[in-house]
Amino acid sequence: MPKKDFHQTLKELKLINEKGVLNYPIIETHCHLDGLKAQPTKDLIEQTTKLGIEKIITICVGPENFKEVLSLADEFESVYTTQGIHPHEAHSARQEHFEQIQENLSHPKVMAVGEIGLDYHYDFSPRDKQIDCFEKQLQLACDFDLPVVIHTRKAEEDTKSIIQNFASQLKRKGVFHSYTSSMELAKIAIGLDFYIGFNGIITFKNAKDVREVLEMVPMDRILLETDAPYLTPSPHRGRENSPLFLPFIAQCVSDVKNLAPELVCQKVYENSNNLFRFP
């Protein structure tokens, strides 16, 4: 089956005007710009700005890209970033890495501690190492009054326990990104004032459970993300994902929630600014 034309499918979205631009700006809250290969970053940033994607947060995953994500944030006005060690990398985390994170959290374009959390699906790192790494970084977020970007997969009980232990100290809370966990964990997260991040998964035919969570989550707790270069939304699955596909996710939220697209864009824009407090 031939790939659908991106620009044509974009124009078919209700939230895109006759000029091919979003009617209301939105913010890409989670992607990995350093992982995109399909086009030069400069070209991509120019296109996202023209489309109406006002800001992009490119997410750190470990010591190997501490500096790279900071460089991207320094180079491009619309790009912001985070600092953190992903649970997959917890096995190699050393004290010097936590010290580097602590030093980098003072950078004016670092918006959160992340991507941090637990992943018991792949278990690329021993679980005790994951927990230790997660807790140390949650403490850094508390110390620096920053939100956290949480990755959790097949680790609900430990995630719930740890987050509840830190909730009173963690004033800015954060976001459970790329949400695929249970309705129960989503309700606990919302009850603790966390946000829930939804991406292209909500457009997948087999993601009924995630759409049910999306239906439940109040609009003032929803963030949009692509997690690019992964999880490209329909109808463009099979291509490398990018922030340019964010409108397809926003449109799906509009459809699932049965709300006007402009209202969805406006609310998630407010949510993004409320959580990350961009300078």
C-alpha cells in the first residue's frame, strides 16, 4: 500500500486552516530530536514553527546525550530539554552522572527531570538499580523544584508506591508520558495532580484500552507528545515519526473526547505551560 501524502492528510484535519497551519498553537512535550534521521534538524524546526508548533521539548535519556540535548536547546529558540537517566540506562548510572544532572538542571532551558522511571517489560537494567536511579532523580526534582517526566511499563505497583512516597515533596509533580498503563494508575496519577501524556498510540486500532483512559482523563490533565522518532500516528505508521505529526494526535483527542479541535489545542497548550513554566 502506498504511503499517504503528509501534506494532503494534514489539510484534511479539522484543526488545520486553509493555509495549512494550526488554528491554535500547540506544544510538543516529548520527542527525541537527536534520534531523528529523516531530515536535518534545522529544516524540521523551520517546518514545525510554520505549522504552529510553538515549542518542542527534546528529552534526555542518559549520559550519552546529556550534552547533545542541551546543545539543541541552545541552538534553536523553540527547543527546550530535560536531564535524566531512562530506566533502560539505570544499570550504568554512576554518582558522577547524578552530579552532572544536578549541575545541568540550572540551565535556563532545562524544563524537567526526565525521562525517568521503571521498565519491567524489557528489564534492560536490574530492578533494584532502576528503583534506586528513579528515587535519586525524584529527589533531584524535589530539590530543584522541577517537574518529572515519567516512563513506566509493566511496573505499576512499584511506580505507584514510589510516586506516592514522593508526592508531598514533589511540588511541581510531572507527567506520565506515553501512557499505556491501567485505568487505576491513571486515576492515582490524576489524584496526585500529575498530567498524562498521550501520543500516536491513541490512533492505533488495537489501542482501545488507551483510548478508554483518554476518555476518562480530564482535559486539564492531558498533554500531547509524539515520542518521535517512535510511535508514528495513523495514517502514517511505518514512517519515522516527528513533531510534525502532532496535529494528528490532537485531532484524535478531539474525536475521542468529542470536543472542538480548537478547544483541545487551547487546553493542552495551557496545560503544557502550566506544567513546564517556559521562560
